[in-house]
Amino acid sequence: FGSCLPQRRRFTLSQRPRPTIGYLHTMGFESVLEADAPEAYKQYYMKYKQLKELIRELAGAGKQQPRSRLDSADFFAIGDQPVGRFQEVLRAELQKVNQFACVKHEALFLSLRRLCDECRHLGAKARALAPGQSVEADFNKMEESIQACSDEIVHLDRYVRLNYVGFQKITQKFDRCLDISGSALFVAGLHTEPFCNVRFDDVLILLGLAWMRWDEARKAAPTNAGGVWKPPESFVRNTAKYWIRPEMVVLLKTRIVKHLPYLIFGQSTKEQEGLLDPFALLHLDYAGADVESTMGAYTGTMEESQLLSSVYFDSPDAVSYRERIHREEGARLVRFRWYGENNLEPNKEIFIERKIHHEGFGSEKSAKERAILPQKDVLAYMNGQLNLDEYYAKMAAEGQYSEKSRAAMKKIAVEVADMIKRKRLQPIIRTSYYRCAFQRSDDNKVRVSLDTQMSLLNEFREGGHTEEPWCHVSSDQLRKSDVYRFPFAILEIKLQDVSETPQWLRQTLADIEAIQVHKFSKFQHAMAFLHPEKIPILPHWHQDFAEWHAQKDRFSSAYTSKGMGTFSRILASDTSVEGPDVPRITAIAHPAGEGHLLKDMKNLDPKGVFANERTLLHYAEKGMYVGGLAVVLMRQDSRESKICGLALAVATGFFYVWTLWEYYSRLGRILGRAKVGKDSLLRLDWVHGPVIVGMLIMLVLAISLAEAAVKALHPVASSH
């Protein structure tokens, strides 16, 4: 089970090394390298083309009979044997990549530390300026320097990714051309190589500190953005969720830290600035396959992301899932959450959370509220054996939390305990992922979180959880079908008392081609793939993932089948053994023109369509009244009445045409789900409808009053 949890890899915080860059499957490795790599980096990349030529030479030499496996001696033979010659060249390339990645990381670390120090001096210089003096040029130069380091971090991430993919592909080609199977062992060993363990945490945190100090210097006053943040006991926010391709995650982080600082739980900016210690490098350990000849990867202690695990509860017949996917008003969901590793420590804090859904048209907002229990009491609580009155009385006697907080937590704890008993809820799935957050510690208006390396696990037990442990532990044996790895990173933008996403963030979403997913739920995704037999309706994004899994199976079958083709065809192919690393998502451009993509529901809520039809019928009814009056007036003998009747008839005709046009226009917006864009200028109601109907009614009243006045002034003529 322990290997099923997300494993922290130093090479990148966005995803484990295996995923490749998405467009490698369309452009090919050499084309991507030519298009993506900076000129200064290209000489340090692995010599992919030369290795392909070496494979062609070795495969054509005919010196080795086809074998189904490698001998142990092949890994040490450096001579005329094809495997030995290839291994020798490959290890030379690997050593070059390792050395460059580690040296580049050290250079970035030192440069950012120096820039942080220079920003502090620049701020002091700005505060000491005499009236009329300016240091704007110095600020612009400093901004360019920090931005250059930011770009270098992105390049280094791509360097690691591309080289990993290159080594993976070239060894697969070697296996296929020489009909052996040694690439899996080599690729597995890449995880221990220094270039795959380059530590991005340090340089990303330092980049955030550099931007923060630069911003403080510009304002000539320190901000409170870096204090210690304390999580609130309840959350009421507008949330939008996006899928991010793994290769875009580091770029996304470098964009965000320019505007929002890292929010590392329990650590202030002062503690983060420990990385600015001139002797910080001396405290970093070096780790790698060849310690003496390579610099190795840094394995410091400060992490910019934290492991977060949640166990979701549901009944055996998935009643909570049904309520959530049908978006029933007041639908509730229970989960138990913890931070960091869980080795069943008795006093580890477990957060008991209850999420409640409210429709957007109501006055209440969807919210998440939580209580806290020590892990030793969780099983008793789940089984209804924990006396909550005694527990919170003891908490009050010990002076834990404020009276208001205790009352709020007790309310949630009682409510959740009642739900577990009444609905027969039990642990059913678990989500585990690394989360990094970006937010000012003194402001909850804008919070950005990014979840990576997400694993979904089956927690269901027939008969319920009656004994310890209350959830899976690292020593448990799990089947392959009990684990699901989510391929995308998940970005959440949470706004509180803010109507629109900031412009800089909208531009970033467009640049990284983020996919906004309407009503995406980790819980629903896990249920759809781990417990499909329990649920009647699948999430609207399920089809894309089902097709992706089928495609990966076809790729795997094609790779293992016989008759793979000629050497030339194999060497020219850039297809991975496992197929595409992320699904091909069916999405549309954001209807508000914001640049990113939108993955929306194909199934429609019929209430919206029926409401549109009812509105059409209501307006048609009003038109019938006016039309009836027009007919009556045109049947009158007076010329004035006929003219008024004709005018009303024409107005009624135009009114019906407008009503029908508006009906189809709104139906199109509903079918296109344009309202998901949350554009403040976008409306599905008929904005001018009440005005037009009001004008029509006033016209009818005016004609009616005029007709009555004529009859009153000329009673005799009217009688004839």
C-alpha cells in the first residue's frame, strides 16, 4: 500500500518522472528539443540522434542472436558486445545530464539568494531617497533579473523532463531493435539519478521570497503577506477548478509566486528565509549514484507542498454520491482529513469535515465546516461509541480552543455522527496528493491551491470498519484495481468577497492552456473508477478518461505484439509504450473569451429548458391579449379605431417575432452551457423583456383611454 501513495520526487513537484510532455506524441522528441530548448542548453541534452544512429549500427551488425532477456554480464561488458557498447555511451550521456542539472540548480539557488539580499538593500535605498529622486531604473533591472531566474527554473524543469523522456524512448528503441528487454530496469533506475532528484522546492520558495522582497522594496514598506497563516474553521468561497498538464506545473508556480506568496502551513516567511543563510548550502546533503564524480541533488528539509489525505464516507448503495451528482439542495458529504504522513499515531489530529451544497440561486452559499478529533478516538466516533458531551467537556476543562470554536466543532461532530448512523456511512475511498497553496497570510480573498501526484484508493470493507485500523496502513496489500492515479494536476482558485478572477491569473490560465472543469469532484472521479458498480450516473468527464484507458491498453498490446516492423520504422517512431500520458479532453474555448478551455456537462438540467418554455408561453399569453384588443378595434366603425387596431396588430406581430427570437437565443446559451463561464456580463434572463411588455401594456392603456375619451366627448356619434 505504501507504494500506492504519491511519492515525492525531487526532479519536479508537478508529477512523478514517468509522464512525458504531451506534444511529444505529435512532434517527436527531436522536434520538441529543437523547438523548446534554449540554445545555451542544447549541448547539454542527451545526444538522442547519435544514440539512434548507434542503435541502427548495432542492430545491423548482426553480432547478437535475439534474446528474451539480458544476462547480468551485459551490464558490465564494455567491449564489442552491442549491449555493452550501448550501455557505455548511455552512461556517459547520463553523467553529463546529471552534472549539468545539479550545477544549474546550484547556480539558480545562489543567484536567487543574492537577488533577495539585493532587493533588501534596494528597499533601504528607496526609503532613504530625497524628494525628487527615483530608483525606477534599478527596480526595472531587478525585476528583469528575477524574471530571468524564473525562466531558468522553467527551462531546468523542461530539461529534466525531456531528458527523462529521451532516455526512456531510446532504451525502448534499443530493446525493440535487438529484441531484448532491458529498458524497464534502466528506466526504473532513473528515479535514483541526480538529475531526477534535483530539488525544485528550494528555488521555487526562494523565487517567491525574491518577488515578495522586490514588491516590498517598491512599496518602500514591508507587507504582512508572510506571517503564519491559521486555517479558519469554516470555508465559504466561490471555487473554480482546472486541470493542468504535468509539464505546465512549474511554469504555473513561477507565474503565481510573482503575485501571491507561498502559504506553507505552520511556517512564516521568516522561517522560509532560512534558505537565505549564506551557509545554507553547507547544510544540504548530496545524494546520487556517483557521489564522487557528480554534485548530486539537494535533499533539504523545507517542502513547498504538503501531503494531504482525505477519506470520504458513503453508504454501500452510494447515497451520498447520488445526492452530490444530482446536485440536490442541501446535499452533504463527509470526509476525514489529515496532513502529512499517517502512521496511526494516537494523538494525530484528524479533521472531521462536512461539506454542504447549496444551489447558486439561493441566499445560502456552499460551505465546508470541520471539527477535530485525535486519531485514537476516530474508530469509536465512527461506530457511535464516543461520548461527545464528555469529550468536549474535557476539552473545555483543559482550555483547548475558544468557547465559540468548541461549540461550532461540537455541532459539526454531532451532525456528522448522526449522518454516519442514519445513512450507514463508512469509509469508501481515499484521496492522497501533494498540495501547495498561495495566499497572503493576512487576507483570505484570493487563495490558489495546486494538487499534484493524486492517487485514489479503495477504502471500502464489506461489513464496515469494526476494528482498528480505521483506514488502510502502509503494510496493507492492495490489488491493482484498488488504486487509481490521476494524470492531471488540479488547480483551485477560491475567491471570497471577490467577483472576478484577477487579470494576471486569467492570463496565466490562458498561457498554460488550463482546462476549467465544471463541478469537478475528486470524490466523484474516485467512485466512478473504483466503485463503478455502485453508482447509477457517471460524471460528465468520465468518457474522456475511459477512452484514454482503452487507448493505453491498445498501445501496450501493440508494443508487446510480434511483427513490430523494420528497424527504420522503429527508430522513426516516437510512440511511448504506455501511450498518451494524459487524456485527450473534449473541451471548448471559454465562452467569455478568457483564453483557457472549458470542460462542461453534456447532459443538461431540464429545469432550465422547461423554464425557458414557460417564459415563452407567458409572453405569448400577453401578446394574445394585445392581439385580441387589436382585432376588436379594427372591427369598429371609426377610422381612428381602425388605425389604432392596425398599429396594435403590427406591434403584436413584432412582439411575437422578438419573443421567439429571444427564446431560441436563450435556448442556445443553455445548450452551450455559457453560464458556466461566470461572466458578470452574461445573463440568461430577457433583459429588455419587462420593458417591452410594459411599453406594450402602456400602449394598450393609452389606446383604451383614448377610445373611452372619444366616446365620452361624442356620445351621439359613438352610438351611431
